[in-house]
Amino acid sequence: MKKLFALLLAVMMIASLFVGCAPAGDDLTNPDNIADEMTSEDGKYQIAFVTDVGQLKDKSFNQGTYDGVKLYAAANDKSYKYYQPANGDAATDEDRIAAFELACQNGAEIVVAAGFLQETALKAAAEKYPNVNFVFIDGYPIGFDNVAPISFQEEQSGYLAGYAAVMEGYTKLGFMGGGGGTNPACQRFGYGFAQGAEAAAAAKGVKVELNYSWAYGASFSASTELQTMATGWYQDGTEVIFACGGSMFASISAAAAAEEAKVVGVDVDQSFQSETVITSAMKGLADATQWALAKHYAGEWATIGGIATALGAKDNAVGLPTDTWSLQNWSVEDYEALFAKIVAGTVTVDSTLVLAPESTANVTVNYVE
């Protein structure tokens, strides 16, 4: 996937020395070379990140977003810190409010918040700290001009992944989604996945079965129950499962490895985590975060504050990874041609479904509780 807002980021990412982040000479364009925690000389931290449920190093949504914080901070000599609400996956709105309070008390000029569960806490923080700006990743307008809501057209990325899976030759698919069926981003990913599978099945003249479930994914966490369910799907003939939910990937990929089956990753390129990954439905979390931070520090907040921003194929903000392409029966050139059609609008992907898709002419959807 190409970089989001490439020209802006090329200017922005001119590396500077950053005390406490990484030794001089390190490649600060690689987030893995930048420390997750740093020590500020004055004890204040200019950029804060408040995590979603799950762990910071989830190799998915939280980590992808925080990578953007680290990359921007390292390139622009800003201090930064992350805050994980208390009680982990069982965090309450009060726990999240406490995390925002601590971030602002520690000197945050701007706070990046990941996940739709942050809404209530964001409203409280935005009202109490009107001079602090907040970036709401996977968000929507909540009535405050100091909150910039940024969402993605995940349905386009899901569509590309579903299309790729069927074109590769898989006809027994699975989707396991996070958020218990109430997370808008996961809903869009899943709905797009089904649409892409239908389009490819029609093009090939084949029939596809799609198991579809929100079970065991409410907290986006790995679990024995989730792995057992995935194992059962694979043993019953499912060939590839779209693991759509942060740390859920660990359970689903473990089941796939044991059953010699396959996985579609989510949010970031997850092929580095497991040989079971055939592709990943990505969105530009790090790039979007850097873009929003740059708007704040350039004095251009008014262009995004309080305004819904939905990033998609036309912004190079969603797509499949081509650098690690492993598909044998569908080429990068074929993918880029389909991507171009989505950008041009000659292929459209519906994003209006609330929970789950219906069976279509070529795809039979089996709902699994």
C-alpha cells in the first residue's frame, strides 16, 4: 500500500536527533527503532496516546496508531508518552477519562485516541481541556472543534481481501470480527470482505461459503475459546479466516498453523507474524496519525477539527500489502488494476450494512454464534 499523503510526509519525516528515543544514526523512519517509552527532560510529554482495549504491542490497531505517534515525534523532536486505561479489556469510561486526565496533566499539547470506545471519555476531556487538541482514530464528530475524527473506508480494504482470497482459489472462507458486532470499523471490514468474495466468485463462476461470527471477539483479545472455535471451522473445511480484531489474530493464526490453513490479517501487514497469512486488509493508521499531528503543529487544525474525515483508496489509505505479496494465482498487477477501479469509482463498495451481510448469488453466508 502506498504512503498516505506522500508529499506531506516526505517533508515532515526529515529525521532529527531525538534525545531518549534512539541513538543518533538509527533509522528513525522505522518505528521499531524508536522506543515505546522515553524520558522527557522536563517531565512533560507533548504528544500523548491513549490506547484502545487490548495491548499496546498488539501488532495491529493500537501498535499501528502508536507507530504514527513515534514516527512524528522522532522526526520533529517532540516528547511523547502512551497511556493504557486501567483494568485492561474491562476498562470503563471512568478508566479512560482517568487516562486522558493524566495525559493532559502531564503536559500533552495533543492527544491521539484509538477506538470508538473512547467517545465518552473524549467528550469529557475535550470539554475540560479546550486548549488541548485530540485526534479520534476510527472516530466520528462528537461536537467539539478540538477533536479531529478520522475514519477509514475499511469496506474497500475488506473487499480487496475477499476478492484476493477467492481469486487465489479459496472457496470456503471465514470472518471472525472484534467488538461483538458493534464496532463500525470491523463491520465495514466484514461487509466489504463478503462483497469482494461475491465479485470474485461471480468473475470465476464459482460458489463460496462464508462462515461469519462476532463470538469471542468483544474484547479484541486472544482466548482459548476463540482458538477452539477457529480450529473447529478449519477442521470442518474452512480454508482461510479473516482475523478482524487486534489480538484475536494470535488465536486464529495458531489454529490455522495447527490445521495447515490460512489467515487474512487486518489493519497492518501481519505476514511478519505468521506464515499462515495470505494477505492483510490494511489501513494507514500510522500515516493518518502523522498527518493529523502535522496539521496541529502547522497551525492548520481548523481544517480537521470537528470535521469528519474518511480516508479510503483515493487517499492511498486502505489496501493490501504488495511488498510481501505471496499470492500465486492473483498478481500485484491484477490487484493494482482493481484498486484503480475503486479509486475511479467504477467499482463501488457498499458501507451501509449494520451487522452482517446476506447470502448472495454466489456466496452463502453461515452465521455462527
